[in-house]
Amino acid sequence: MASIEEKITNLILPKVEELGYQLYDVEYAKEGKDYFLRIFIDSDKGIDLNDCEKVNNSINDILDTADYIKEQYFLEVSSPGVERILRKDKHLQQNIGNIVTVNLFKSIDGKKQFEGILNKYDEKNVYLQQEKDIIEIERKNISLIRLKFEW
């Protein structure tokens, strides 16, 4: 059975693309007592507030009609940002060769955060290059991978 995130992705993807945007990610999360449906859109030209409003207005009725989410929730449409979270294999693939920050659930050698160049990944592991060393990190131990933007 598909998750709410997958169902919503399939539901809104055609409309988001019709409007000229890429659907980067869909996240449904409970924070405290509130539920949030976050839609992340992207474009080669970047994303501004008008883009977010345009997508929000276009998908609101589609979401209400489908009624996949029974709880009251807050809809947020935004850009994934320059230090975007890499949650899916396609995000990892697009960022091989880029610097990432990896946060862990359990420490490795006393560290719970690593930074390095995303070298490769597979089903079980992510590999970071730090100077001449390759660090192998189990994916099930990763709480977050984020693109590192050099300011």
C-alpha cells in the first residue's frame, strides 16, 4: 500500500509539472499536535514566493477533493533551498560529487556528524570522501543528509 506521501506525489505531480515546476519532494509529518504537508518545488530559474503561491492555489482543491489526509493539516509549499535535504535515491544521484553533511542516529568513532563529498551510494550504504579517505556509512544509521552550500 502506498504511503500518503506517495499518493500525494502521484496526485499533484501532473499539475506541478503543468505549471512549469519540478516536484522535488513531498513530506507529511506530525510536529507536536499539528500535521504538516510540505510540498517542495524546484525550477531551473529558482523559486520565489509567487511560485509557491501559484502551486499552493493550484493544488489545494485537488488535495481537498482526493481527501487522502483525514486529519487537519497545514499545507506548506516552498523551495527545497540551497542546503536541501536528500531523502531519495534520485536526490543522492543528482548530488554525487557535491559536499554533503550527514547526521547519524548512532555515533561512529565518537562522531554523529560527517561532512564530505558524496562519492557514491547503494541500497545499504552511503560513501563520503574526506581528503584521501572514503567513509562508509550505513543508510539505516543516517538521520539526515543535507547538501552543504559553500557560502
